[in-house]
Amino acid sequence: MPEQIMKRLVEEIKVLERELTTELPAEIKRAVALGDLSENAEYHMAKQRQVFVNARLGQLKKRMGELAMVNLVNIPRDKVGFGATVVVFDSSKDEEITYKLVTSEESDVTQGLISTTSPIGRALLGKQVGDTATVVTPNGKRELEVLKLTTIHDVVEEDIAGGDVAPG
């Protein structure tokens, strides 16, 4: 999972670095050639874009560092953690819901993919089957009882046993 995200981040970094080192300097040079910079909209837009691209590059590189530190050894084998699929009973909705805990880049609530940093994700982290998590939402508190848990370790072991992934 993190490998796919890292690949997307690397691609975005490449695009932004090209823009920052090639395209924006050329735009700024063209705008400067037009003369009076105080009323030069092209120049000001290019400079603003340059600031934005620099900030975005900083965010992406920081996120790459965080993802590089994801270590399966640190993810619990018997509790909800990154990569876990959790079936919960939501007493406020009187229904079972399945969530998979993913990175913020992968999250899509409509698909049941929730970030480990979302309110539901944070409430479920560290819970075991039988535990209840209380989530505070804008619509009030929700009680989620953990009914079933499949950790990322279970998935990796199934893939290895099924021959989908080479051990090691």
C-alpha cells in the first residue's frame, strides 16, 4: 500500500520540481521582459505559483519521509492498526459497517476506506474484537463495537500462503 502512494508522490514531486526549475523561471523571465513589475500581473502570478509549488514540495517530501518509516513490525497483530479491516456494529445506525484503515491519501469514506487520522480511525486504533470505540461526530456520539478484525499481518500471511507474494 505505501509503495503505491509513494510512487504517486514521487511522480507529483517530479512534475512540481520541473515546474519550479524550468517552467516558472521562464514565465518570470518573460514577465520581467514586459517591464514595470509593480503592475505586472503575469509576474505576480508566477511568483505566487512559485511560493505555492515550493510549499507543496515541502509537504510531499515530508509525507514521503513519514511513509518511508511505516514498519510492519510496529503494527499490532491483534489490535486495530494501519491496514486493518474492521467490521463494527454501529448502535446509533443499528447496522454493521466494514472499514479499512488506510493512509490519508487513500481514504474514501464511500468505499469504507478511512484514514488512521480521521475521527473514526483514531477511535478504532488499538481496539480488539469485543471492544467498543466512542466516536464524537458533528451529529453526536457514535458507539462502534468491534465484531471482526483482520490485520495487515493476516493479509500478508494469506498472500504468502496463497503464493501471491514471495516470502522475505
